[in-house]
Amino acid sequence: MTTWTHPETHSGEVFFINLTSTMFEKLSLRTKRKGNTAHDGEGNKLDHADWWPVFVQVSELSEREQDISSARRQIKEILYK
């Protein structure tokens, strides 16, 4: 199994999730950064209006004592209510 890496990922950060602009603004992660082109988990570009990749610093997840999967689950529960 290969792990795909989002091409916009900067050093020290990880692709977090794709969100709308409104959801991005509600996201409470302090190191969040909105990218330019959303992709699915296999690297295929997504062409949805107002759909953006979001990146966060790995250090912030470590400070929260969360891995990427648990952080994503937590955010989805909050944002998709």
C-alpha cells in the first residue's frame, strides 16, 4: 500500500482534510493553512466549487497528543453535525 502525499504539503505539516471556506474559518487549529487544489485520498484532483485542502503542523497534533486519524474524526464530528 502506498501512501499518497498532497503536493502542496510544506515541511513540518500534514494534509489534514478538505473543507469549504466556511468550515475552514470554524476550524480551531491554530496552524491551519488553506491550500489551492483539493484531492481525494488517492491523489485525484477534485473539482468542487469552494472545496479546499487544509494543512496543519505535525507539532500541533503532537501537542494535542493526537494522531492524524483521531484528529480528523474529531473535526468531522464537530463540523458535520
